[in-house]
Amino acid sequence: MAAIARHPLEIAGDRPHGGAPWTAFAAQCRRWAHDRGLALRDCIVLLPFAQLLPLAQQAIAAGGGWQPRIETTQSLARSLGPPAAAQPWQLSGDAALDRLTAARLLRGQPQGAEWARLDPRGFERGVALLVQTAQELARAAAALPPSRRPAHWAAGRRTLAPLPGPGVRERWLARVALEWAAQAPAPASDRLWDLRPAAWMVLQAGGPDPLAEALLDAADAAVAALVVDADAALPAWSLPELPALARCPGFEQEARRAAALVLQHCAAGQTPVALVGQDRLVVRRVRALLERAGLQPVDETGWSLPTTRAAALLMGLLRAASPSARSDDLFDWLKTLPPGALGAPAQLERLEQACRRLGLARAVDLARLAPDSAEAQTAALVRIMLAPLADRRRLLAEWLRAVRAVLEDCGAWAALQTDAAGQALLRALRLAGAGDAEPAWRDAADATMLDLDEFAAWVDASLDAATFQPAASHPDVVIAPMARLLLRPFAAVVWPGADDRQLGAPPAPHALFDDTTRRELGLPDAAALRARERLLFEHALRLPRLSFLRRQGEGGEPLVDSPLLQRLALDLALQGRELAPAADPGQVLEVTLTPRQRPAPAAPGRLPAALSASAAEALRECPYRFLARHLLRLREDEELDDAVEKRDYGNWLHAVLLRFHAEREAPAPAAQEVARLLALAEQERHAQGLAEEVALPFGASLASLAPRYVEWLQRRDAEGARWQAGEQERRVPLSVVPGVELQGVIDRIDRWPDGTLELLDYKTGSADALRRKLRDPQEDTQLAFYAALLDPAGSAPLAAAYLPLDSSGPLKPLPHPQVGHSAQRLLRELGDELARVQAGAPLPALGEGSVCDHCEARGLCRRDDWSAP
């Protein structure tokens, strides 16, 4: 065994940033080698991570002469040759391939097959956990000399011996992971054990590197070994300046302030700036703000592939190809395609408009379009394009070929090949055939049967485990994790996410191992993870111009300072110091306020030919709303959703009651009438093409309503009322506004023995709201409007009532006490008002009452921006 010399990193002064640590490290290496008569060219220098390589190379080269080999353990292993290819069933380290193998391993055992059958979601989580654990065990074993691994695996088997009682499945998964990791191919780093340099020189920062330590321990006595410990030097280094802390109200404020700090440092020439990727969501927002300002940071953390446009395109394709796809899923995917994939863009727009107009909520409903229409032809092109992904079980290799065929056919393949994220996606899924030469991949892809949902889940999980690093054009800003800040010459550090959830929080417990088991298997336990995080934090504190940021709450729950920051604040308090408040470099703009008054536009000559009761109601509630809805005919796009809505239930119920009364010749026993009503409801469901599961809430509501409705109807029959008509469309011309008429559909008209006509309006909403409206008869527009349609001259005896159908007790109509008088007054005053509108009278936005709460025109009238009177 080599004698290992361990020395702290000796920096002149107390400022361990800039070039000082590298000058000191180069001097220590040269002096140590000279004292032992070693030629530097025969030595190997190992650094903790790759970003330090150019810094060490530059510092050592400044001394002249032959240079040592400067590497990390991984870069040195790669330079000695490619890693061994995984064979079938072996652990490969590739998430996409290992998930396939893990699923096959578990399904190949009786308990795993049963688990997959009874709990598919739990089984998928188990597969992910198996892959994660096996890869973790394999990495830990790779740091051991090959001669010690058999004993290591044997000790692991004893540690994970089967135990009865709770946790049997978890112990079984752990044992499978151990055996799978034990059969992994030899890691590429195994070549390092055969090297015989004149000396190993290791820079330790952020804790010991297990593989580097093992190489030193296993070296021959003739091989010299030096460890320069930057961690041991930490107590001698003072803080260059007090870190600053900003507590921001929310997410957006934190992101904007972090971006402003980065821009301020760049403007002052304080570069490079480190943006710490502690909170990836905030950092993504900061990056977007920096790019808007013209900066393209170097991102060393990498982007998660699912957050890229390339992944959105592929996952959108798989959602659109599903038999249960919604029309919105289909259009979301079609809109990501290159222009011209379906001919002129207007063709896609017309198809979407047709679907919204006809309420075609599911992609399969596109077959209901008129066969000879242009929209049907476009839909046929879409079906042909998606045909290769028809839902059936097939091999993974066949799925990938089918996906490639669709991507090529729709023009997306070329776009993916020219996009950095797209190229990473194609590599991750082997869509470009990159895995054809890998025996393990060929075996898994040709043996794994999946349906479309299972294939989409595999794609999603594989992309989630993959990252890519976008190209950067501005190296003055570097997005880096905390572990990559060590000994780098950053001139400033901006650190968002410094709260108790993101920084210094207790490590999440392992799903399969407790801390004791982790230590016995050579894995770091919770205490070791916390100690390493504290060590990295202490290194980061030695960097200049360090600004921490955090938000005060998230999701309604408060956040506090990171435990590491709290400990730092206590240490500083003992010295009579405290964290400085972070600067707020946000720009303050002086603007002249311009009062915004409520709008009052006019639209002379724009009245439509026919006005409904809802249009009259809108004119009374807010003239501006009437303008937007009925004169300008502005509409929000209908949601293409097959979920049950109140309106769907009302339309179906109206149709059922119309058929019931139209076919009812005479009263029958109550039970018979209830059965007939329910049978007609089922017939109407079929007639409207409603799926049974979609209409299930309808049937449940009607089953409760039918006995109460029949009871009320028969009581009404006994009083002498007779049904006359239902769903009657009526029109009444307005004499004061030529060319304009009122129109509407009356739900039901009954006649009483004295000749009185009573119109009934079915309601499935709140009965209490109707009662409040009828307390002042002049405030009710709908019944008065329908009465005016039924008897515009006011010559017949009339009655009108709402019939609430959703009340839990016996049905009871809510009558309008003065409907005839209200109808004549409505005709007169509505006609006068419409004549004024036609002549150009203003239509002001009232902005009063509860109407504004749910008005779709609120943003158009700028209700929230009006100045106070």
C-alpha cells in the first residue's frame, strides 16, 4: 500500500477565490514532487469534477516544463477506452433500457407477475424504484477494487436476507436490485486499477471521492500519493464579504429579483456570475428573463427533456393517437407540427371550428362530420397520419418504428433532427436506430410487448430521466448546482431557492433501506448526506458577492430561511454581525397616470334581426355586455370536453319531458308513468348518442326526480290543467324597430279550465335565486319575455311560473304575480331602448352587482382598471 501524504490546501491570505487556490495547488504539487524526485510528466492529478480541469491545467502549465496528466476519475476512465456494452438482462445504467429489463425481471417471478396484474400503477413505481436502487448499488460497488467486490456482494446478501412480516415486498425488491447490480458489466473505471503512475495527486474538495480514495489505498508501495485537502483549509479562510439575503413575496418576485441581480453584476463587469440551480422552477423562470435581456447562460445542470418542445410534440402525438383522445388533445398536437403538414393552415382552423360548433369532444367523433365536407377530408388526412399508431399490443421495436413513420409523415422528423433537444430525445429513445448495435437493447426491444398506454408511460419515464444541455452564447453567466461552485473563480453568486424546503432540508428517506442498511451496503446515510451538504455550503460561503433569495410562501404554506442560513445567522450574531439585505436592482419608472373611465361605445344600425330573452337580460344588466355578446357577437371558444355539464343535463331533460308529454294521452298509475319516463330517458340517451358512462349522472338525477314529477303532474291533472305544447318557438316583431323581432322557445304551455294559458319554464338551478328574482316582478325578464311572445297583444288571460326540478322535496312552481302587465311593459320599454341603440345611443359598461363576477367581457371593458369617480 502506498504511503499517502495529506496536506491542507495552502493559500497565501484568506481569500479562496479567483486564481489563488489554483496557484497554491500547482505550487504544492510541484514542491511535493520535487522533494521526492518525481517527474511531473509521470504523475496523474485527479480533480473532483470536470469544470475544474482547465483551471488546474492553466495553473500548473504556468510553471513550465512537462505537465502531469490532469483528469477526473471518469474522464481518465473514458480516455482508456469505451465501456463494456451491457448484455441482455444486465444493468446498463441507461434509464430507458433498464426500465424495460427491470419490468421483465419482476414479471418473470410469480409475485411480480401477480403484482403487475393486480396493481399496475404500483408495479410501475416498483420498476422505477428497482432501477434507481440497482444503479445506486452499482455505482457504490464501482468504487471498490474488483478483488473486493465478491465479498461486498456476499455481505450485501447477508444484510438483505429475507425477513417475515411487514416490508416483505420492499425487501424482495431490494434483493432483486442487489443481484441485478452484482451482475452488471465491469465499469469503465476498472481500467484505472491497472495504472502505475509515478504518483497520484488528488485534490479533495467537497468531501473525499470514494473511487480516488480506493485507488490510493490500493496503489503499490512504490507509487507515491498526495492528497491536497481543500476542505481542511476551510476554517482558515474568512468570508470575503457578508452574504446578502432577500425575502421575496412570491415566486415571480423571487425570479425577477434574481434576474435583476445577475444583470446588475454583468453590467458592473463582475463576471462570471454563478446562478445556483437549487430551485429548478425558479431558475427556469430566471433563465427566460435573462434570455429576454439578451443573455444565454451556460447551463451545467441540464434541462429535463420533458420540459422541451420536442418532448411536448412527441407526447402530444401519443395522446392524440389514443382511442380515448379528446379533440383538444388532437388539435394541441396538430398545432405543434411544422406549417403545411395538413395543407393550408386554414384547413386545420376550419376543422377545429367545425368540431367546436358541433360539440365533437372526442377525436373519434370526427367521423361524424359530413362526408363530403372539406373538414371531413382534413379529418381523414389526420386519421391516415395516425393510422400506424392504432392501439394494439405490439413489440417496443415496432412501436418505435411506427412513431418514426408518423413523425416523418407529418414533417416533424426533420425538425427534431435539427433541434438540440430533439436530437437528445431521439438518442434517449433510440428512435434514430442508435441502439441497434447494443445487444441488451435489441433483446429488450424485441421481447417487450406493450399497448399504447404502456408505451406512452415508458416514453414519459425515459424522457424524465434524460437531460440535455442547450447551447450557450454568453459564458459570463453559469447555471450550476451547489456542488459545482467549489474553487471556481466566480465574481458573484446569485442563489434563489434558499428556503427550508430547497436548501438544508432533511434528506428524503430511501424507500427500501434504512440508514443502517445503507451504511452496510456502502451507501451514504442521511447523516453523511447532510454533512456533505454543509461542507458544500461552507465552500460556497467563501465566494464573493453572494446573494441568497427565497420566497415567503408557496401553495398557501409559509417558507422560512434554510436551516443552513439560520445556522450561519447564529454564528454571525455571536460575532456581532448579521446577514446583509440583498440589493434590489429593479428599475423604478416614473409614469404619468392617465385616468381610465368606463367605456360607453355606440353601435348604430348594428341590431341583429332577432333578439332572445338572454339578449334582453344582457341589455338590462349591462349595455356593454349586450354590445359584446349580441351586437359584436364575440364568443369564447367552446371547450371540446365530453364531461357532463349542467347545460347538457338541461337539454337532455327538456327532450325527455317533451317526449313524455307529447306521447301521454291520459293519466296512468304513478308507478307506470315513472317507469315510462325512465324508459323514454334511456331512449333519448341513445338518440342523442350519449355514452352510458357520460349519462350516468343524468340517470341518477332523473331517478330521484321522476316520482316527484309524476306526483306533481297527477296533482295538477286533478286540478284541471292540461298540457298543450312544449318547446314552442315564437317570434314577435317590434313595431318601433323595423326589421327586428323577439324570439324564443317556450318550454311548456298548459291550459286551465277557465281558458288561462300558463307557460312553465323548467329550471335545474337554484330555486332560492328564482324566489329572490320574483320578489320584484319587474326584475324578472325571462317569464315576461316569454309571455310577450305567447300573447303580444295582451288579450288572453296569462300565467307564468318557473318549475324548479332540482329541489329535494315535492315540486312546487314559482309563479310570476303580474306576468301580463310585466310583458306589456317589457315590450314597450325594450322597444324604446332598442330604438335608441339603433339610433346610436351609447352602451355604457355599468360595472355593478354580481354580473361582473362571471362576465366574459370584463377584460374587454377593463372593469378592473377604471379610475375611481
